[in-house]
Amino acid sequence: MLVVLALLLGMPGLAEAQQSNQDRRAALEARRDSLEAAVLDRFVDQLSKELKLERDQHRAMERTLRVGAHRRRQLARASIELRGEMIRALRSDDTTDSEFTRLLAQQESLRLRENDLWTREQDELARILNPRQRAHFIIQWARFQDEVREIISRQLRQRN
């Protein structure tokens, strides 16, 4: 599963030189979304086998994680945009304290939304999985996230 992620991240970009930055960004986002969906499918399949889930449990867990992944992507994009705004604000001597206060409030709001998403997902998973299975899920999810971050980090180091 992670080998697929590493190979796809290492592939040359989809964008042609004549494409605009916006076209390149859209193509990269579509590629990333497709890759993320494939990796999530493999994670769910592997975890379902480990947990010995029935077909209905597998589908419910997959649906929960797929909806959560979509929401996490939205939050991640909003976070990246906000970070860019903060960087621009920090570079400008004209940025007022009220502007920084607004940006910090937005940051806090994003963090609360991320926490709310995690809580909702865990509530849904509690209806699908027993406590032992949920504990197993949390450990595997954390390992999975760590491995994905490491693969991305390696890819970025290799490109630089």
C-alpha cells in the first residue's frame, strides 16, 4: 500500500509547461485525491482483514473514513491557505493587530473543526466496531499516518 504511494509521489508531474499554475494545481490536486482514495481503500481492506470485519462493518467503516478524508482534505486546504495569509501578514509592516487577531481566530476555528471531525468519526466507528477493534483501529491509523508523513518527507528530500 505505501509502496504505491511512494511510487506515485515520485512520478513526474502531470502538468505540461504551457499549463497555467492553476491548471497545474488542479491536476496535482486531482492526482493527490485519486492517490489518497486508492491508499485509503488498501488501508481499509487490510484493516478489515486484521479485524475480521463482516461485509457490512467493512462498508460502514470505509464510508466513515471516506467522508472523513474528504472533510480532512478541505480542512487541510483551508489551513494551507490560512498559513499563506499569516506569512504574508507577518512580512508586511502594515498588518494591524486586529488582522492578526482575525487570522488567529481562524486558526483556532480550524483546529476546533478538526477536533470535531475526529470526535464525530470516533462516534461513528463506535457504532461499527467493538472497543477492542476501535483500539486496534486507532493504533493502525496512527501508524498509517506516520508512514505516509515519512514517505512524503523522503520524497520531498529527494526532490531537493
